[in-house]
Amino acid sequence: MGHLCRIVAVVGLIGAAGAGPRLVEAQGQPPPDRPAVTVRGQTYTPRSILARNMGTEADQTTAFPPHRVIGNIYYVGTRTLSSFLITTPEGHILINSTYERNVPTTAKSVERLGFKFADVKIVLGTHAHRDHQEGDALVRQMTGARSMVMAEDVPAMRAMKVGDREQTVDRALRDGDTVTLGGTTLTARLTAGHTRGCTTWTATVQEGGRSYNVVINCSLRAPGMLTPEVIAEFERTFTLVRSLRCDVPLGDHPAQYNMHAKHMKLESGGANPFIDAANCHLETDIQEAMYRAAIEEQRGGRP
């Protein structure tokens, strides 16, 4: 508890600058309510997807019950912003610190699971937006963890200040680089489009004597303006994501992998609902359909 109190004290000293989880901070102006696409009987628009992902301000900052997902992977995030703890005998890896104001909440979730927040040795992220990686600097300060970021997102990370607190990147990653700690290896895959360095993490974990391929997806949501460069990135990304071996789909927003419903099933016992190979590409299908509809609209219906 003393360690958590120190975290709260540090956050209090920061002040309010940049800490509020306003939608425009992380995502820019709200998107239009078009185009609309229907995937598996559900209709989506850019605005509805963003609302689904972000929820309310309370959703973004209120802890969701921490729980084991599979193997040594645990959920320690909020209702709508994912944070994952990967535990090892040599310390832990945290993926997505979310907003800096959420760091004490994440730390409490880690402690509730029986682990020590101070044992976080590496902090990673999916992409350099405030709602996913703003808290990296504070996590690093409080734990001594090393920060590792895809090279293409390093400039955006370094520009992501909270007051005078600057982000430090200890290692710039490239597509296919691995991060290993205590016998667990994560592979960083560049899935650019949403940001230049959007990073999808893959790992193989053990449960019940079997191996499972886990994919922690970076957002595939397209920006408002699709430049030729962004289009080229997304064309590569959708192909790459569909090629990944996947048994357990996860994402940087819980809605991307239907976490809330799966957690309810988890509490009722039975088979692990997060093992869901049949839906590994559901979010990809939604976002690619939206992306292609957006291209058509941007071109005025021309091919």
C-alpha cells in the first residue's frame, strides 16, 4: 500500500495538465457518422465505433475487475482502455499504461491479482495515443521499467508530454523484433495505419498442457483523411494481421474482442471464453469494411 500511496502522491503533484481523458486529446475531433457498414448483421459508423471503444469518461478511468486472460496474461485495465500484465519469474511486462491519471488504478489492479507493481520491468504499448501510452513515463519513474516503442511511433511518444514530464524511449523497435523476460517472448509486428508505429503484439502461452497463440491487436481504425501513404500502410497491415496465427484475440480496447461478455462467461466457469479462434478476425473485418467504404466515399464513388 505504501508504494501505491507514493504513486498517488506523484500523480497529485503533476496537476491537471493533460490528465483529463477527453476524447479530443487522444483521437482528435469526433469523426463523421458516415460511411455505414454492416458486418455479421451489425451496422457500424466511424462515430459509433469510436463511442464503442471509448465509452464515457468514467468508463475510461474506472477499473474493470482484474482477471487472468490465459496463461500468464492478465487484464489490469479500465472498462474501455486495455492494459495487460504479463507475469514472469524475473518481473513483469505491462502493455498499455493508458492515461497517466490511470496509473494508480492499474497499480491497484496489479496488486489485487497478488503481484507487485514495482516488479514491472518493461512497459510496452500498442500505439502512441494518450489513451494508450500517456502513462508510460510515470510507470517508468515509479518502477524503473524500460520503455520500448516501435521506431515509427517514437516521435509521437516523445511529443506526448504531461506538464513537464517527458517520455523516454529506452529501445526503438522494428517489425519482427522480440521482447523477452523470464522465459516469455513477445513479438512486435508493425501494423501501421492508425498511427505510423501501430504495434500488434503476439505471444505463445501455455494453459492446460496446450499452447495458444495470443494476438494483442493494435487499433485498425482508419483516420479521417486517407492519404496514399496511409492507404499503403493499411493495405500491408490488413494482409499481415490476417496472416497471424491466432487462438486468443485481444485488443487495445475491450470492445474489440468482446471482453465484457467473455468475462461474464469466465466467472460462470467452464471453458476459457478468451480462447476464440473463430472471432480472431471479427474486428479486422469491421475495420477493413469501414476503411474500404471510406476510400470509396473519399474518391466520390470512383474506383
